[in-house]
Amino acid sequence: MKSSAGQGLVPRLRFPEFLEAGEWEERKLIDICKKITQGGTPDTSNPDYWNGSIEWLTPAEMGKIETRFIDSTVRKITITGLKNCSSDLLPINSVIISTRAPIGHLAINKSEMAINQGCKGLIPKELTNYDFLYYALFIFKSSLIDLGAGNTFKELSGNSLKNFEISLPSFPEQQKIANCLSSLDDLISAETQQLATLKAHKKALMQQLFPAEGETVPQLRFPEFLGAGEWEEKTLGDICDCIVSGRNKPKSFTGNIPWITIPDIQGVKIHSSISKLGLSIEEIKECGAKIVPKNSVIMSCVGTFGLVSICEQDLVINQQLHAWLPSQIINNYYLLYSLVLHKNQMERMATHTTIAYLNKDSCNAIIISFPSLPEQQKIASCLSSLDDLITAQTQKINTLKQHKKGLMQQLFPLI
């Protein structure tokens, strides 16, 4: 089979020592693996089968893995449980793929492991590099999904997986490609850990910079405010003007005033919608919506509470969001960080039906503790600086992921 470029089964980018190595082969997975195993679940009503020492992996858990490796699972089975289900015990460095709900999650096990019936285990032969196999399956994920069949949910059958063909170079070239991509993955993992550390630091700092529930002063205070006394408490409605959108969804979006929904809240600041939808003044009047002024604080009030952001320009929000325009005694960034800490209070105050929600009166009744404006500004500035670091770190990780994606598309032949 020729590549899409019509130049034979070769990648667009090749390491110098393999430039004259010829075309890659197409091989069925069953031919490059010692065995492709099925999974199984021991009888969940039998306590003798569970809480043992054997790791047992499911597609749901695979979807939460942040690296390509896994060595421990949430649930474990006993030797008796393993003997009484259809799963094999996979050796270390097998490649595990989810074959339903959904198709295409991948992992490499770093300890012996059993799998449930939503997974298959690929045990590579000696001349198949397990990392290379992982990356090859990753790049062909959409093709594997297309092979799935079923009405309730798609499932990739054992035969379809066994007969699936991937492009394969020599073992030394596999190792070179795997080492290159593994190094990038290791770098991404390190940067992701750094991001997690920054977020944990911010969370801990916020808990010290704001008074605990029932307290009137924080645990940690900047030196110039150590003798400044207790903080005040007021309701949100007393210190802000609340803006609630109309219930009617716009019939058209032809303007340039951004239409904001909950998925658009992805950081401390917001200036546009992911969908790029916008309203004109006429469309805003027609649906009964309201313009939220620049520098207002918007917050999710339906389903998920406490997702907050500050408007960097005039916006229009849907009915799942509320907005507050702080008075002169409240810094908007301080208010944003304070609201983040009130999620538990919001949960208690919410009306719980099919979907929990906070109406305008409930939101305005939220109690906000606050110090003098200079101290608010100091707290907001400290946390904003941390958020800038978090944003920069997130962008760094996204850039690395995009680089990896582009590199993979060049290191593998396009069919």
C-alpha cells in the first residue's frame, strides 16, 4: 500500500541513519504480538475474588491516566478471582487498549495486570518495541474507532483488532522513534507535574489568605496589614450589582458582542466565546438579555457552581451564569478569588431539582468577608501573579503537546 503522498510506505521525517532503509512494512497486530488477550470481570458478589494483590484495569480508569504508564489500579482482584474470570495476567510492558466505552484509551502496564472485558492486552514480540506499538496505535486511533460496531455503544471485536494493520519499520528504527516520542512525553509529564504543584500552592495559599469559616481574620496576612483588625462581612447583594440574563435564547447571532456560556469559562479572564458567537444590540433587546460591563465578575450558577471569570470587554451571558459589578469598596479580582472559596456554601444554598441551581436571591445572599481595599488589592495581586504563572505553564504544556502531535504525523507514514 502506498502512502498518501504516493512515495511508498515511508514517513515524511526520518532519522539520518534510516534514510536509505527502504519502505516500512504493513503487519497485522496478531503477527507482531505474542498474544492478544481478552479481559474479564470476576463475580462482583463473591468477596473471595476481590481486594487481593492483582491489579485490575478498566476503560474508565484508563481515561484518567495522565501518562502512558500505569502500575497500580483502584480495584484489585485475588488469584482466585483471576482464575474465575476470562482475563489473562498481562506481563509488564504489554500495551492495553480499551475496545469499548470508549474505543482507543491506551496504556503500558509497569506491573503485572489483569483487565476487564472492555479492554484487550497486546503482548509484543521481541522485534516489536512496546513504546512504538503504543504510539502507532495512538496515531491510528480514529481508524480503530471506525472499525467499532454496535448500537448501544461501539465495540472493537477481537478479530478486528487482531487483523488491524499498522506500519512497521525495523526494530532499531522503532526504538529511535519510541525514544524520541518518549522523551517528549517525559518532558510533558514533568511540566504537567509543575503545573499541578503551582495549582496546589495557589489553593493552599488561598486557604490562608482568607478567613476560615467562622473566623474574622486570615491565618496569613501581609506585614503591613497585621494590625489592621477584623474583616467585615456583607452579603454579595450589598456590595455588588447583580446582572441576570433573560431566559430566552437568542434566535440569531450576527453581532460582535460575545455570547458567553459555562464552557467558555476557562481562566481568570474572559473576552470571547469558544463558539465565536456574538450578538448585536438588536438581538440583545429581542431576547431580553443584558450587557455585562467590562470588569464584571461572572460565575456559573447551574449544575457546577463557582466557575468564575472577569470580563475583559462587554459581554452577554446565558441563563446559567450570573454577573456582578462590584461597588467601590470591593476589588473585582478579590471578589473572584473569594467566590471560588464559597463553593461549599453555594452547594448548601442551592435549590436541588434535576439540576442544582442558584437563583438571583440565593446568589445575593452569599456572605463575603473582606478587608480594606488596599489589603484586597494586595491579596488579588498576589493570587493574580500565581494565575499568570499557571496560565504560562498551561500554554507551555499545550505547545509541547502540539509539537508532539505534529512530530508524530511526520514520523509515521500517512496512509
